[in-house]
Amino acid sequence: MQGEDPDFQRTIKKVVNYREFIKFIQELQERDALIAKLLYFGAPTMDEVLNLRVNQVDLKKGIVKFNKFSVRYPKHVMLELKGYLTKKDKEQLIFVNLHGERVERTHLNNCFNRASRKISSTKRITPKMLLESDVANSVAANWPFVSLSIQ
């Protein structure tokens, strides 16, 4: 399909659909939106993103090295990440608060709650939801026996 966003196909089985995600990140501050993108496009856990250090990012290859595996991120995410790497030592945390300390989970949860309320009065988007794929629905859609009941 011509003109389709390449990120759309990558996120087709996510719990939070792509269009909803785009609206959501527009309500976040720049740093928190980048954290959300890292979660949504493949990070293993929120803690691994919050503990991410400069030396774990390979800009030339477009990958981020987490504890158990590496993730190749879309170019636009890597470009944003590059902006956070400037003026930081290799061992430094990428995401820090105003005091130079690691961004806390509670801060991120609060930011996500506020952004969720701005885009929907009923649905809350959490960091965990960004990590999750809708495996049950994708398996059900491809498994011919799923609608049959055993009697």
C-alpha cells in the first residue's frame, strides 16, 4: 500500500493500536514520549528502558542492546534517541530527571495517566500496555478451531 507508515505494520498486533499510540505520545513531554516509543517498538521491560545507558545504543546499526537481546528501532526513534545521547558519558543514564537521577516508574505512570485522560475518558494507557502484543487475538484470528466449543 503506497504511502503507508512503515511503523504501522510493525505494531499491528499491539494491545494499543498505532493511531491511538500516535495521539497518546503527542500529549507527552519529549523525554517521556521517547520512553514510550522505546517501549512500544520493542523494549523488553520498562526498567530496562529507564536504566538504559549511552553505551547500550549503537546509532550506526540502529539498535539498542538490552540485557537479553537487542532491538532494531525505526530511524525516527533512533534520531530522537541520538538527541538524548549528546553531552553524556558512555556510562551515563540516558533518561534522567532534573536532579540527574533515573526517571522513576511512578513519574512515568503519572505522565501516562494524564496523557491517557486527555485522549480518552475511559481508556488508560500504561507502560505495560505499550509492551504487550495482543497475542490472544492474533492467535485466534489465525487458528481455525478457536471458535469451536467442546461439548
